[in-house]
Amino acid sequence: MIKIKINEVAEILNADVINSINQDKYICGISIDSRKVYESNLFIPIKGMTTNGHSYILDAIRNGAVATLWNKDEPNPPTDIAVLLVDDTVKALQDLALNYRNKLNVKIVGVTGSNGKTSTKDITASILSQRFKTQKTMGNYNTEIGVPFTLLSLDEDCEAAVIEMGMERKGEIDFLTRLVQPDVGIITSVGLVHIDNFPSIEEIAKAKLEIVNGIKDDGLFIYFGDDPLIQNTVKDTEIKGSIRRQTFGFNEDNILYLKSFYENLDGINFKVSDGRFDELHADMLGKHQSLNSMAAILGALELGMTPDEIRLGLLEIEKTGLRNEIIKINKCTILNDCYKSNPVSINAALDIFELFESNKKIVVLGDMLGYREMSHDMHYNVGKDLATHNIDELVTIGQEAKFMAKGAKENTNIKNIKEFDTKEEATEYLKKYLKDDCSILIKGSRFLKLEYIANTLKDLEGN
């Protein structure tokens, strides 16, 4: 994490200092959450739509903050720690992160994509950690606030980092990639995610391609080569001539492609076109994880990793939570995959669910958010497409998900379809299956927090 004197932070940010207490004292790390402040942190209060971090300054001080940034237009700055006055604490956070990034001697892999970016981050970090001191984006810190926080959390002796970059609007990836300055940039996929902020999927693709704007000279750009939309967008995007390009996918015209694949509940086994590798194994589920692995392999090879290091890294992946978690409760097995939801990720989860063997298979689907006027059709088509999967019962949660139920009723042979307005109602209904030989898939948008279902059912184990 960043370690720097208070007066040096003030100089970097051109900030006015009031209560100039212990300006020569070092801050060690930053926090944007008063509940997560540690001794000697710099507290950076963020003013959001519903919460103003400035209101929690006393909590931050009690927890050990030695200094705080403070918006000039906010009243009542504290008097017992150093206060650095700035026009905008978010902008100051970003400026401080850029300054720190420029001082680090670290190789960075930047990852974005509509689906697969978090798994690719986790896989890449696991591989790089076989040789380098490696850090990665934790949780979902992939925004215009989360990415600078991640950069400032890197240790001064960090040798390799994998930074995830999320996107909700045009220009966001451009900003983040120029902040991160990756040596390797990866686009895992382009899909209809956050379409409410874009006029078309073509515009989403253009926004994802902004990642090339920050890749270092002589760096490497890696992308999914099977998608014509990505291929065409790459052709239409001005990319610095010094940046090299490599692709991965299923098709043989990619630099790295899949030669064989099989899976069970212990993970995936696959072979790739690079003859230096024997069969590889990863403790992850889903054929899409072979694609994410190939993107990670290309990035790792670029940074000098050996085939043996890559093989070992694939065996030791530390996975981010709420993605394809398997939970056993008596005879019931839950596939908890509720970090996000869109048609592509639902289909991937359903493919994994096919591996589960039980007397009854129940799919729980919540609203997919962010599709504007397309929402009803998108949800209906998800329900319609359930006809291609082995499902005994469908449970939907939310108003938009009712259109999934409608699509399933009109196009599938699913015997039992239940619709609920809330996750609490659905949980109460699902309790009766805990002692049955059954499997339950739970999938919904992050906003719904459907992990509540699995956590509540787990708490009932043995009752």
C-alpha cells in the first residue's frame, strides 16, 4: 500500500492544509469506508447519491485515521487530525493514484469484458504469483473509484498486478486504462450489458476497445477472436502501431485455440494449441473458463511465465466469491452464481448445472437489470431458451423475471413454474427441498443480492 508523508500528499494534490498536525507523519494506506479504516490510514470521504462520507469522519478518526481529504464546500472539517482541502475528493483520489502508479516498478495486466473479466483476473493473478509478488483487484473494485483505490493498495515492492476495469458508460474504460497503464490489455467478451447507457451493442464494443488507449508502447492487446463484432471493431479502431495483438478462442485461426475439453464437478480439463502444454486442469466450472484461461495464458507468456508455472497457477486459483459456488446442504446441492446476471452468463450457468445429478433440478432466476425497453423481450427469451436444458422446476424472483416465467410456460415442458416478488418469499418456498435429493441453481443481478437464499438455507442445515 502507499506509504507517504502527509505534506507530500498535499503537494501532489495542491491541497490546502488546515490543522497542520504532524505533517511529517506517514500515512500508510487509504480508506474510503470509515468502517474499514486502519491505523495511520488517509481517509478519503466520498460524496455519493445517498451517502456522504464526510458525515463519518469521527468514526474514521476513532479507527485510526491520521489525515483526511475534505471537499472545500463541506462544512465542519475535523480539528484533531490533518485536513487536506480539495475541490473534489474523487478527483483527488484519482490524481493520487496516478502519481503512485507512475512511481511503481510493476507489470500490470488490465482486464475488461462484458463477461469473464473477474475469472480471467483471478486466473491470471494465480499464474503470475508463481514467480512474482502479485496483487489483484479485490471484490468488485473495478470502477472510477475502485480502480484508483486498488492502485493505491498495491505494495511498493509489488512486481505484478492484475487490474479489473468495469464499464457502465462511454469513456469510462478510456479513463481507467490511462490510469492503469497496462503492459497487457485483455478484452474477454462483448455483450448486451449496461445497454441502458448505450444505443447499440456496437457502441458497447467501441467503448470496450478504449482499453487500447492506455496500453503501454510495445505492450500486448489480447482479445476474443471468435466474435465478429470484436474483430470488426478492432479493424475500425485506431491502435498505436507499437501495440501487438493476439487472439484466443475456439476457432483455429486464433493465436491460441482450444483443442480438447471435458469437465466434471472437480473442474475443467483442456488442451490448447500451443505444443508446450500437456493437458491442463483448472478448479473452475464451465467451458467458458477455458476461454478465460487461454486469455490468461497469453498474458502470462507475454510476461515471461513458463509452461510449468502456468500449469501450477491453474491449479491454485483463488476465486472471487458468488461465482459458481457449490454448497451442500443435506442431500441438496446449491450452485450459487449470483454475482451478476445476463443472457450469456445465465446460459453458462445452465451448462454447468447440467453436470449436477439429482432427482430434481430447480432453477431460481431473478431480474436482469439494465435493458430498458428491451427488458421484457430479453427476459422472455431467457425463459424460452430454458427448453434446451434439463429442468424440473423454475422459480422466478422480481417483476421482470415474470417474463422469464411466461417464456418458459409458452415454450418449454417445465412441469412446475413459481413466481415470487421477493427473495424472502422464494426462500420460504425453497425450504421444503433441503432434505430432498435435489439441485438448485441461483442466478440474478447483483442488485438483488440473491446470495441471501443460499445463506439462509445453509443456516437451516440440520434443522
